[in-house]
Amino acid sequence: MSEPAHKITFPRLGEKNYSTWVGDERAELQRLGVWLIVKGTVVAPPGSDTEEVRKWLIDSGKAAGSIYASLEQPQKVHVKGMEENPVAMWQALERVHRQKKPGARFAAYNHLFSIQKLPEESLTKLIGRVDDAITLIQDLRPRRTYSS
């Protein structure tokens, strides 16, 4: 008997929800036990016809399938041709949604500074929105490169 189909319990990746989707999808990949493949820590074992390679291919497929299934239809164009490579899919989606350019950082700061508590909003929800905005700003920072 096959495993029951798993239903996605969080919103699929759309045009404007990358900052929340990325955390939810990472948690899903961790739940499936395949996050280290997507992160690039666990790579394909050497050889071509071993049980280890077979297991890695199955896990890599689970990761790629989970990522692909969690995308809204218009987002799937960003991973076209990478459907069997979860590392490339993850990196492509990050490049598209986290463009590390000054304009994007300015917009993120502008968003943070414009956050106001809504009348019906709890303080906990407000803190969550502020935290999401700060995380976006941190994610948009260019990576530091150190030279010796």
C-alpha cells in the first residue's frame, strides 16, 4: 500500500509571500528529512548503482517534489528545467524573490518604517509583522566577502 498523499498546510509561494513561504517550506523539508540535500550539505554519494545512491535519489526527489508542489502556478516558470534538482530550485527561487539590490533594500526599509498597528490587530501579530520585515532586510544584505 502506498503512502497517503501529503497536503500542504501553508500558503503556496506566490508573488508576495516569499518571506513566510521560505520558513514554512524549510520546516516541511526538515519534516521530510531532506533539508540537508536542499541546503547542499548532503550531496550524491559516489558510484552509480549502490543502495546509498538509490536512497539519495529518492530523498532528492522528495525534496524537489515538495518544493514544486508548494509553488503557485505562475512561480513554476522560475524552476522550469530544474524539477529534479532541489538545490538549483531553491537557489533560483531565492534569486528571484530576494534580489539583493539597493532598491530592494530601500523598499524593505520603507515597508518596516511604515508599519503601524491596525485597530483590530493584537500586539503579537504586530510584532510578527515587524519581525518579518526585519528578516527581509537582513536577507537582502549583500554577503560579506573577506580577503586575507
